[in-house]
Amino acid sequence: MIPERPGRRSALHAAAHHEVSWSSVARVLLVVAVGITGALIGLFLVGPRHEQIGPLSVQVRVVPSFVGDTVIDLPPLGTVSLDTHDGPLSLHARVEAVDVEAARSLLGRPDTSSVEQDIIRDARTIVWRSALQGIVGAVLGAGLLVLVVWRRPRRALLTALVTTAVCAASLVVGGLTWNQQALAQPRYTGLLVYAPQVVGDADQVVSNVQKYGDQLARLVDNVSKLSAAVIALPQFEPNPETVRVLHVSDIHLNPNVWPIMRTIVKQYGIDMVVDSGDIADHGTAAEVDLLDGIRTLGVPYVYVRGNHDSATIESAIAAMPNAVVLRGGVADVEGLQILGSGDPRFTPDKSTTQDSAEVVAQGEQLAAVARAQQQPVDFVVVHDPTAAPPLAGVTPLVLAGHTHQRRVEDLGQGTELLVQGSTGGAGLRALESEEPTPLTFTVLYFDRATGALQARDEITLGGVGLTSAQVERFIQPQAQPQPAP
């Protein structure tokens, strides 16, 4: 027998060890994959819980998710999504039935504090029961499937213990990332977009934004109101102490906008519409006839000229009985002091070079006018947001458009910039893009006494070829502008 060389033996041993290591890793990964599959099957087989919250019969279940959140399905009205926590588990609730008589009885009580406490207690109990039920299902599913595949009780037990640890960690993550203000900023889809009864009065939401219990009770209460309203069909009455402003921009002659705006004005009790420009496309006299929708809104229409709007367009709008055209001065509309001016450029041809220096100078001029006013300016309207920075510190709010992209920016010194997207879905330009441009509207809630912005509802409708709709509520931090140095 020829003795094997030591070097050759070491190489063979290393190769065998390498092969065993990769085999072990593959086996562990396979066990993990089978365990995850079993956990998902367990979650599915456990099924939802059927519970009662106040007048609502609900179906609640825990489902895997990358983002977490809580989703409440209100068929056939739509859904309410709440950014309550981060993943990997999401809570889904579906309202199966509403006891209308119980809802009416609830709303008729002079003191609902005890009822709200009962609702809060029931909701928390249901959440914990659903979470524990989901965990039990996931643990049993993972352990049993591993046992069926390998028939090794120890491996199945280890898988069940690991699954339990992962589920417990997910509960910890959910608890650490819990956002109790999420109930003040729901996102609605479907017909709920057009139901201000669910959204509630802005001043009431602002006063309770820090109170999780009140918010949860209010959400259930508002669902009950909506259910009773569908049957009784009462007329929506806006809060007389709140001024509701509909901010639109960049309509670009889209004729479909006017019936949508009339619906929003009616359903939300809008007091005025503010248009930050580009209502036209090329500014020709022929386009004037397409603007008659302004007359049909029945509320003041505050307007500043955009870079696609000519002097002809501006004059035609100024001649309408309900129009207020801002040309560098302050207008008192519904008790609010509004300052604004039109874009200094007329550039309907996209190939035309646009000088931003003119727009910056426009902002500086408006800032000088605002400082000269004896009464504070509540907000300023411009078309191009480039004009906004010089206005920091002289007004709490600037409204703009132009970019076709909705955004919010803190300008500093207590001044916020709200840039509207394209209310007209970019008009005919939407056909030039592969992705549809959404139609955007924003309802702004102002305190009539102080002129402070309380909250805003961002309404987004699907663009060309789409039928989606959603509204998101944002509570406004109450900050007063600081005097500019």
C-alpha cells in the first residue's frame, strides 16, 4: 500500500468539510422555508375573529405585511387605512353589519364618555385576542409542517420556539413603532372620499389629536354616523366657525374638473376656491369659453395668473361675478386676509426660456406688501413656488402650483409652503406621459377667528384611464410666524 501524502489528506479533509458546511446551510434554509410556509398556512387556517365593537359587527384577522398598518374595510363604501405601526404583521378589520338602532341610540345619548370607554376597552381586547390567535396559528402551523416533512419532534419543537420568538419580536416592533396619532390622519379610498361625515370637523380633530382613546372612539362613532346617514340621508352642515377653502391649481382646460369641484364644494361645504394658476393652456381668447365652470361653483373663486394664462384669460375671469383676482394686493374673503399676484411671465410655449429671477423678485415684492399691512396676512397665493422663500416669516402659509407635483415644505420662521399637484391631471399633456397624472384637490380648514390653518384633506383622483380615489387628513401644527430679522 502506498502511503497517502499528508498534503493530499489535508486537501481532501478541507473539501469534505466545505461540502458538509454547505449541506448544513442548505438544510437550515430548507427548514426555515418550510417553517415560514407552515406559519402562513397556520395564519390562514386560524381564520378571522367575529367580534362586536359598539354597534358594529366586525371580522378581525392578523395577516403578514411588509409595512404593518391597520386596514378597516367598510363595504361597499371603501376602506380606511391607518399608519398605526410597522410590520411584519398587519391588522385587518372588516365591518360585516351595523346595528342601526344601536347606532342611533348611541348618538342620541347626551354623555357618551362611558360608551367611548367601553368601545376603547372592547377594541383593545379584540386587538390582543386577534394577535394572540394569529401567533398560536403561526406557531402550530410551522411546527406541524416541519414535523410532517421530517418526522423529527425535536426539529419541529425548535421550529415552533423560533416562530414564537419571531412573533413576539413582531409584537415588540409593533409596540415600539405604535403611532397613536395615526387615527387623526386616516387615508380613505372608495366612496368614503366623498363622505365628510367620516372625516369629521377639523376643529374637533385638532383639539383631540393627542388623545388616542378619543380618536378611536371618534372613528367608530363616525362610522356609525355614516351608516345612519346612508339611511336617513341628512344634509351635511359645515361648522360655522371653520372656513373651508378648496385649493386647486394647473387645471389646464380639463373640462372634467368642474363637476368634480362642484361635488367637493357641496359635500365639504366649501366657502371659497383658491386657484394658484395655469387654468388655461395657451392663453388664447378661444379658451375663455371653457372657463364658465367658475360661475357654476356658487362660492368666491380667488385666482392668480399662471405662466400659461394670458392677460386675456385674467380679464375674463375678473369679469365673472364670483371671481376675486389677486394682482399684488390683499383681499378680504370670508374673513381671511389673502395676498397674491400672477406669474410675471407668460410662457405657454415649453421651449421658451423661463427666468426664475423674475419670480424671486415677485416673492420679494409680495413680502414687502405683507409687512406693510396693519392686519396680518393669513396666506399668500403665487403660481411658481420659486417665489415662496422671500415670504418666510411674513405669513404662516404660501399656496402655489406649477410643478404638477404635490408637496409640503417648511420655509422656516413659521411659514409653510403647500404646492398643489395638477388639478386637471396636466390637461392634454397627460396623454404625452406613460404614467397618468393624478387629479389633486386640497381642502384647507381655517379657524375663522384667528385665520390659522387647522388641518387639510388631500384628495387624489386617478388620472386618464384610472378610477381610483383617496383622501388623506393631516393635522396642522399650530405655529405662529416669527418676525423676519
